[in-house]
Amino acid sequence: MKNKIRVHRAIHEITQEDLAAAVRVSRQTILAIEKGKYIPSLDLAFRIANYFRVPLEELFIYEEVNED
């Protein structure tokens, strides 16, 4: 799943640490999400989207994986 968290952090001029504190996770979790190494729970995804005041679909881009 791709995301635009880094873009929104840059727009709002906040650090990974600031975002992590606001949504109650570690900075490492934010880093892993931004790099696509960790897919957040639905609850966490909504907390991040709500923090930036954007729809979930604007922040996270779902890509279907074909497992043929």
C-alpha cells in the first residue's frame, strides 16, 4: 500500500516524531509506514488521516496484488 504521509508532513512542516506523538505510535512505526514496510491498522490509518484532516483515500493508495 502506497501512502502520501511524507508529502503531508512536508506540507505541514512536522517531523516523524511529531506525527508519531500525535497519533500515539513510535517514530519507527511512522518511518516503516512511509517506506511501505508496514501497513497500518485501520484505526491507525484513520488517526493519521484525521490528524491531517484529509480523507483516508487521499493519504493511502491501495494497490491490489495479483497472486496467480
